[in-house]
Amino acid sequence: MSSVDGAPIDGSEFVFELCVCQWAERAWPPEGVDTDDSALVVARQIGTKRRRWDTVVVECDPEGLRQRANFGLAELDSDLLHVVRNAPAEWTWYRDALPDPGYPWRYVREAVHEAADRGLVERRRLSNNRIELRRKWEYPDWVRRIVAIENKPDLDASAARALAPQLERDVALALADEVWVATTETGDTVEPALIEDVPVEAGVLTVDADGDASVSWHPRSLSVDDPGTRILERPAGGEHDASAARFEYADAEWKADKRLELAERAYGRGWRAYADTMRPDCRQFRLSDETPGFLPYCDAKECHQTAGQCSGSCPDFEPEPPVWRSGDWPITGGPGKGIKRLLERQRRRERPGLDGES
């Protein structure tokens, strides 16, 4: 990657992940990949209970994405989605309006109250204590495709062997439309990632020193509308290993619901929330302006720190002086608060329609 004040950007997966997210937000799809004119939502560390992806690109219907803003910036979990997707146009008792969830109705009632408190639906209580609801807006069909990217800056043979089983599970389940691996460009005639043990269904992106990615191998489109296979256990291999693989099927309805939940998490969290688990209120913390984009940087360590390194227990942690935090313009609340507001504004800018924004 590029450098800051003469110090090269470290090769940590965290920093590489931020670079890939910034590239995807400004340049997706990669050159040579045909796709429709979709709006984008990019997020990091999004997944299911069994699997978490480094980078997720949600390709959206532009008008649907704008209508999604009616429901606010915060994500909608599965319980809230059950309410807002099925809320009727006219006042109806909630148990008549909503499909049977397969779990006790008291939890649905709690979700109705939460949705009403957040302004997502309208609610009223009748004299017989029945709770009725009606929708304020129709929940849009805003998600077109979901692309999963696994980031491995140094994809050597051992890293590829460790990554291959995860990618094979992704391909078998087909929860994402495409699965990619992003790795650092080496400049070799044949990139090492192409000869390592990576499933042929996964695409390969190589990222250059400026944070721009190019396609080294095109992925196969996966059958997201069909049932998938969830691999639970597989033989370790070897001539004495006669154990059988264990798997189960994931039906298409479960996949469709899970894909929407993933898209909602991506919408609400984005990829800039790293500041919430770091200490931008430390006077050593700043955002460096790199060729790939803004990256967190620690002046004390003279490197792009990870979230694990940037904590209150860090020996170099120096809280901002109180006078900084009590200041007014131009940095109300101190530089740390200013950094968080900047990242929040950038996230909202990628969500058209919020608060009347374009």
C-alpha cells in the first residue's frame, strides 16, 4: 500500500480490509465485470452464527434503497422484519395481520411495540386491550445481489489451505451470489493466489499499492434461489481416515430470509464502525489521508493500529485534555468526537434518502 509520513502501511488484515471496503464503495464492480446499474452498501465483518465475512457488498435497487431509508439508519433484526414486511395497510389485530412466526406470540407483541416505538409502524390499543397495527410504508424489495469477499493480504500456501474449507462451505451453502478472495498484488507473471488451493468457484481480486483491485479470476455465480448444503463436518483426510462427511440442507426460504437479515446488518453497520471499538479520544489517534482513503493511525506506535492495539489498556494511551472536549467550533467535543462524526456523515452519505438527503 501507500505510506504515511515515510512509514509504510503495515500488512495487517485489518488495514487491508479497510482498503478493500473503501475500494469497493468507490469502484465496484471491478473492471471487466458486467452488472446492472446498482446502488451499493458496503460493510465489514457481517455474517451468520457459523460464518462471518470480511467484506460484504450489497448491490441494491436504487429506488428500493431510497425507500429503505424510511425505516431509519438502524438495522432491522429478524423480529422487526417479520413485523414491517407483513404490516397491513389497514388497522388489524396483530395476530391476524402477521404470519405465525413459529414461536410464542408474546415475542411478536414485543416486536410490534419496538417497531412502533421506533416509528416503523403505527400501533393502537383498543378497549378490549387488543393491539392493532398498520404500516406507515411498504417495506421495499431493495436487495439485488450479495457479494462476499474474504481478505487475505498474504495468501501463501498455508493461508490458502486454511481458507479453502471456508470457501467450499460458502460455495455449497450459496448464501451469497458471489464469493471472492482479495489479496495483495505481487507483480508476478502468475499471481500466487491462482495456483494455491482456492475453489475454482471463488473469484480472485488482487489489490495494488494504490488500493485499486483488479480481477485475476472471475467467480462463478451461485444458486442463491435454490436450497443450499450446509457442511457440518468433513473428513480430515489421510489414508486411514474413513469417516464420512456430515451435512444438512438449507431450504430456499431460510436462505432468502437470512440474505435480507445480512443486508439489513450491512445497511445499519457499514464498514466505518471500527471507531466504536477503538479510542479516537486518544491524542495519539488520527485519521491519515492515504491513496486508498482515510485510515486510522497511531502517532505513538507510528503505524496503522488494529482495534486490539487501540484500547484504554494501551501503554501509549493519552486521553484528550478536558479543554479539548469542552471546546466549541471548529471541533465541538474534541478531535475524537469529530472523527466519529466524520465517519458517521460518510456512512449516511452512502444511504440516500435519510433525513431528506440526496
